[in-house]
Amino acid sequence: MTTETFQLPFQEQIDFLKQKVRLPTLTHRDISSRGHDRAFVVAGAMKADLLNDLHNAVNKAVAEGQSFKQFQDGFDDILGKHGWLNGTDKEYKAWRAKVIYQTNMRTSHAAGRYKQMTDPEVLKRRPYWRYRHNTVENPRIQHQRWDGLVLPADSQFWKVNFPPNGYGCQCNVEAINERQLKAMGKIKPDPEPAFDELRDGFNSAPGASWYPDLNKYPEQIATDYVAENMNDGVFDRWLTRIAAQVEDEIAKPDYKDLPKDKVIQKLRKLDKREEYPIAIIPKAFQALLGIVTQVLTFSEYDAIKQAYSRYGDKNFSFDAYKDVQYILQDPNHIIRETKDGNEQMTVWLQVGKNAYMAVLQQTKTGKGLFLKSFRLANSDREVKRALKNGELLYEKNDA
């Protein structure tokens, strides 16, 4: 990847870096490869104010298309302000600045491209991806062998080997269509090569999983992490994009007069299988609900269904999803019900005359918990019906 590429930022690239939450780490091994998608870390940077300044510097470098020299000048100012790396020589500090700059520039660019290339409309037009090796000093032999490799976009290979594939790697991937595949003299994609899925470091597609495993963190840290993510603008843009796609899709003639269940089935093609952690389940309720995860996740498919159900509802705002954590912290009732053959838990919170409800559903393995619906209940009769038909797991004692 050239310096000129760094000077052409795009929104998905900027979003990728901006949505990261700062986590202190001693070494690069303190967080998994996938964890880097949602966490901003700099090995050895343990203080919050230092991490904050480094993150802001990287965000600025990407958004403004700064050269390395421009970034390095700001980096040196941060070192002087915090006294970080005192006792090391000038060459080491320059090397650290270069690693931080290049790693964040390349991974954010790759993550932004991954997000663009996995858009359903793009995948429909360009279903194949081609690996491109860029000539660099001391190239990796394996990367040279992959140059020109064409595989389906959903190949397992890309989940592990979407570049960059190591520090300094300048390889990239381009999306191609059927005509381009044939122009390369190929009648079908190449066989998937053997590769090491367990190698250290760069072993996942940047941006494919935009948050770390929050089950590894204490409840309060995980809760603060989710709260910051819910308010950084990326989640809102995600929902806005989904709502716009749903609106455009259902306006097509082939959706006319279709029953709701058929519409939802057809809308599934918009699902890119992204998901966001939307709340943390308090430990007091985890055992009560019989769940092993503390993370409540909102999947893209459920967001699509919610966007369709809320279409035209002027009383509904995306900001409402930010209240899910509040409801889980102090509910009035938690009820287990079975609907359409699926067991679900409904959490109710009474605020004045209004009753808010969040519907949660656990995966069969018990390791996943998803938000299926969140809305204002129609009336207190709906609460009473749920209490009558379901199993009461929890009731708030106001005494």
C-alpha cells in the first residue's frame, strides 16, 4: 500500500478507527487479533490520558490524510507531554511511531474496504476476490504465491488471510466480477490453498469482527465499553444504513401485497451478518436467566426486521436502543415465554404510565444472547397477558 493510498481516507476507514475503545495493554499479545477490531491498543501504553492522545492522533492522521512526518511530529509532542518512552533513543521512538502509524493506516484501510466489499449489492455484482501482492523489500514468499489467487468472497481463506497479513504487509484484495474472472483466463475460482488458521498475530480479516470478547472483562468495564460504543455515532450510522436499505427494498414492485412474513424472508438478503454488543447483562440476572454470557448482541438480521416493523413510525428513534441497558439494570419483571416454538425472555420496565419491553433469545449452545425486539408496550394488558402465559423469573420488590 502506498503513501498516496493513506492520503485518500473514506468514511468506512474513518469509522473503523473512531469506534475503537481504548484498552491499556502491556504487550501486543494482551489482546487477540479479532479484538483489535474494536479496541485501540498501543503496547506498553497503560495510562488512559496517554491512550486518549494516541488514539486522537491516529484518528486525525487518517481523517486528514496525514503523511508519516506529520504524524511523527504530533507523536513526539505526545511523548514529551506524558514522558512516555523516556530512556529510549531517537531511533526507537521513530520506529514506534512508524509501527503505530503504518499498522493503523493499513488495518483501517483494509477494514473499510472489507466493509465496502461485503455490501450485499457489491457482492451480487462482484462475487469473487483476488489477492494482490505488492512488491516490497524483503517480500514474504507465501504472499507472493498468493498473488493473483481468486476465490469466492465467502471463502474461509479470506476470514483468516484478508491483508494485511503481518507487520509491513502491503498486500490488498480487489473485488472482481464474472467477466473479469474470464478475462484472466479462468472459468471458475481457484482451489482454496492450505493455510495456517492458528498463526500468531494477523489471523483475521480487519473489520470482520468489530469488538473484543466482552465476556473476558469485568462487568463495569464491559458496560462502560458498550455505552461508549453506543454513543460514538457508528452504531447510529449502521442503523441508518439498514433502515435506508429496507426502505429502498420494500419500495420495489415485487414486494407489493406480500404478507409480512414473506417480506421479512426476502429482506434477509440484505443481511451481512454484522452484529453489535448492545448491553451487558448484570451478574445478578445471569444465573437467574440461565445464561453463560454477559453480552446482549443485536444482529443485523434482527435490525433489518426491526427497521421493517418500525417503518413509518415517527414515534420511534434509534436512540431508543441506548435505553436497553437501563431496562436490564432495574426491570420490573422478567418473563420466560415460548413464541413460534422458540423460547424467549421478555424484560419489562414500567416508567410512569409507559411499559417498555425488550425480548431476548438465547442460542441453542447458550453462549449467545440476542436482542430480538425492543419497543414500548401497547398497554398494561400486554404485560398482564405475558404474566399469565409465561413463567415469571423475576419480579421487582418495591417494598
